[in-house]
Amino acid sequence: MKQISFIFSIVILLMGCSNDDSNQSKVDYSLIVQNALSGKGTENISKSNLVINDAESWNSLLVKLNLLYNAMITYPDIDVDFSKYQVIAIFDEIRPDTGYTVKIKSITETQNTTIIKIAYIKATSAFFTTTQPYCIIKIPKSNNKIIFE
């Protein structure tokens, strides 16, 4: 009888420790731009994941990427209301050809964290020229810790 009680207690304990993903919810996002830098590193942007919460930092990045020229024509979602949104910018490493892409697989959030799953994709190369893929999105503003996977 003690063995049954012990086993039952262990089972209850293990069930209580399970990772319950039912508390996760999907986060909608808007794509601002998905492209590749072609300056062979002259932009001086290393592989990184940036969280941008203010207009000054956002404008600084836009200048660095040279996106301000004709921005409203090419990227209509370039104006960001930072009282409602935050910008996520994902930069891959410098690649030897144009066959690489960075994409968002999914964004989910729990009570305290936002998890952004990133896909670094290698497709068939079209041209042998140095590029650095990047993806920039905006998500609803939150105080959650952002985790990139």
C-alpha cells in the first residue's frame, strides 16, 4: 500500500512540474522590411537581435540602413508609434551570396516573456555577391522580457 501511495505521489508531483504551453498566446506582428544589406559590412552591423523602444534609436537605424530615402513609397509601415509598438530588428551574419534569408517563424508570449523564433534560411543562390539578410518587424508594446530562439 505504501508503494502505491508513493508512486501516486510521484505521478502527481511530475504532473505538477510539466511545462504547460497553454498559457502562451500568439503575438501578431507587422513586417516593416525584409531585405539584405549589400555593403559588404560597411554598415558596421554585426549579427544581432535588436529591440527598439524609441523614435531616436529607430531613426538612427533607418539612417544606418539608408532606408529614409523613398521610405514612404517602398516601406509604408516605417512610421512607428512607440507608445503602442516596439520594433524588432534581426540581422544575420554577412553571407557570401544572395541565397540567404531571415524570417520570423513565430512570436508567442506568456505572462512575463515574449519568445521570438527566428529562421535563418539558405535557399539556392542566385548571385555570388556579399549580402547580410535582415528582417524588421513591429509588435505591440510590452514590458515582457524578449527571448530570441
